[in-house]
Amino acid sequence: MSGLLIRPRIRPRVAVVLVYTAAMCMNGLDSTIVNPALYTIAGDFGRPLSAANTVETAFLVALAVGLPVAGWLGDRFGTKRVFLGALTAFTIASAVCGLAPDLNTLVVARAVQGLAGGLLTPVGMTLLFRAFPPHERMKLAKVLIVPTALMPALGPPLGGLLTEHLSWHWLFFVNVPIGTAAVLLGVFGLREHVEGPEGKFDTVGFWLATPALGLLTYALGFGPSQGWTRPAVAVSAALGSVLLVAAVLHQVRAKTPLLKLKLLADRVYGSASALAGVTAAGLMGVLFVFPLLYQASLGASALDAGLSVFPEAVGLMLASQVVDRLLPKLGPRLLTVPALLVAAAVFATLAIPGVAENAWSVRGLMFLIGLVLGTAVLTVQISGFESIGPADMGQAMGLFQIVRTLGGALGIAACAAVIGGGHVTEAAADPGPYRTAVWVTAALVAAGALIALRLPREAPQPPPFDDEDAPPPGEGLAADEAPAVKG
């Protein structure tokens, strides 16, 4: 009887790449695709735009809340189980969003999406990096760049297209077939890895770090548009900061912390994490402020301003080819430092009077930003985990994503502060403050070049007598036939 059963036999490393890419594309797309539809959503439900904005607030805050516990969950229950569980929740929540009869239902389902998305990114990258040893991760540049660059850039135009020609419901329905297929592929193709965290769950760390990140994300995300003195924003910023300090002090002293902050003491990983925060601050800052400068200088529409930064995504796609070819030859330090210096120079060029007035100059410079900064970011992301062993990979990924998320939010907040507080949504006649904010982002990226000097000179090398053609243990076996379980 058993001979009649047909079980799909999928190479685990192929399955990891396919499932990771599908899940991260969904997550990356959903971070930006809803923005163009907020006016339509508000009108359909008969609610003001401020109420509809809670759709994005819920997603961003819930995403931040899921990050601190992602590493522990993956180690405790298994990366395959947690990843596929989060992907299933994300897919179901997408369907509920599309079917939502009222705004409250949409907000709750959007929060579930965000929480699941907060687990997907670090646990998914843990799966990916455990499947490929350090010397093979350079090949992953083409995989990592699609969800991190192309999908978020495609979100606004795709969101506007679907909303205009179909309905805003399809912003969420598109996830359902992709998510379902990815879950099924993962069930049969992924291998389980249970690291088994030492000691009990860090309850105190959880109740400090989780609300701290949620409150800070809310404050940094909505302070620029709603005003820093608004009670909800001011209280969130103050309370989140206090909880974050308390969380750091607790994590350093705890025997079994929720977040292993001591990993940051590692020269390579610590430098890579700091670079992730600084480059995210610079990139997110310039992508936030430059469309406003473009409108202030040219009087362009919001759509034109959004399309002006799209060449950055094209440059990022090309950066994956650059990293794949040059990282093995030049090494992380020699590739990253010049790339960051060139990126800082390009950022500064955008702030020169007269440059933003030329549409083609803007497109060319945005393409260069994607190419050179993308080269640096991908190099750091690939080489920064060289010294992290499989046992700490889940914790390291979660911490890395937290630093990068907060870095991006801080970059936007810094630019908003330079522009002038809570009135950044109104394009001013004087482009001066916007140019100053772009200079701030250039300084952040230039500072990253100093941190990059701590990266290793040599690219990861294969171990002696490594047989490139030999599959890793369990390759070709079904998930439950060759589990990698520790603890």
C-alpha cells in the first residue's frame, strides 16, 4: 500500500531558496503596497484618513513586536515549524484583510500580518544561512536582493494599479496563492532544525524588549507626520526609550537572555550589525526626504516623486551581480569601504542646488545609489555572519533585523526633525531644509565607511578538502527523514 503513495522529493537547499524568496517577497511587498490605497479604504468604510492610517500603524508596530522573540522561538520549536507557522498565519491574515467587512477587522488582520512578518524575516534568513556555509553565501546575493529591494519598490505602483483597476481587496488576495504554494513546498522540502535554547524563557526580557520596540516604532514612524508633541507619540517615545534601556541592562546581565547582546562583541558580526543600522538610516532617510525635495524643487506630483526613486531598485538588482563576482576577489572590506564612500558622494550630489531640478540627473543618481549602496549592504549581509555558528544563528538574525529596523526608523525621524517637525507632509517653497536633510543622510553613510574598516579583508573560504559537488547531510531526503535536531 505504501508503494502507491507518492511523496514529493525536493532538494532541501532548493526548497529553502524558493520558500524564502516567496515568503520574503510577500512580506516586502506588503510593507509598501497598501499606502496608495489608504484614501480608497477610508472612503469605502466611511472613515477619515487618520483612521485608515491605523492599517499601516498596526502592521509596523506588530512587525517590530515579533522581532525580539523570533530567534528564541526558532531555536525552541524548530526553524521549519516556526517559519511555516508564521507563513501560514500571514497567508490567512491576508485573506481576512481582503474579505474584511469593516475597518476594525482590517486593522486586526493587518496586525496579525505584521506579527507574522516580524517572525518570517529573521527565521527565514536563519533557514537560508544554515543551509549554506559561509563560503557559499556569496551566491545568495541574487536571492536576497529580490525581496529586500525589488518588492518594496514595486509596492506603491502595484498598489495603485490594483486599487484603480480592480479593488484594494486584491492588495491582499495576491498573497493567498503564493503563500499557499510556499507552505506546501516547505512542508515537503524544508528540513527541521531544533537548536534547543538553554534555560528557561526570558520572561522579564520579553516584557521589556517587546513593548519597547513596539512603542519606539510607533513614535519614530508617526512622530514626523503627527507631531512629536502629540501625547500618544510623546508618551510612546519616552516610555519606549525607558523600556529599551531597561531591556539592554537586563539582557546583558541575564544568564539566558531573550536576545544575546553579547554577540555584538564579535568583531565581524558587531561591525556588520552597526553597519546595517547606519546604512538603513541613510537609505530610508534619503528615500523619505528626497521625494519631498523633488516636489519642493520642481512642483512635481507625489506620483512623479515616487517614480523618481524607482531606479534605485534597478541599481540594487544589478548590485547582486556585482557582489556575486567581486566579493570573492576583493573581500568584504575592500568592496564595502569604497562603495560606502561613493554612495555618500552620490547622496551629497542630490543636495546640490540645481540637481533635483533635472529629472534625468535624479534618475541616474538614484540608480547609482542602488548600485553602490546595494553592493555595500549585500556584502555586509552576506559576510557579517561568517563567525556566527549554527547554534547562535537564530539569535544573531533576530538581533540583526532589530538593529536594521530601528536604524531605518531613526533615519526617517532624523530627516523629519531637520525638515521641521510634524509638517513634513506639506511641500515647502524653500527646498533648503530638505537639502540639509539629504546632507545628513550622506554623513550617515560616510560614517559607515569607518565602521566597514573593521570587516575582514578576505572573503569566506571553503574548508580544506571541501567537495563542492557533495550535498550536505540529508540533501535529497524528505524533511522528516533527515532532521537536524540538537538539544
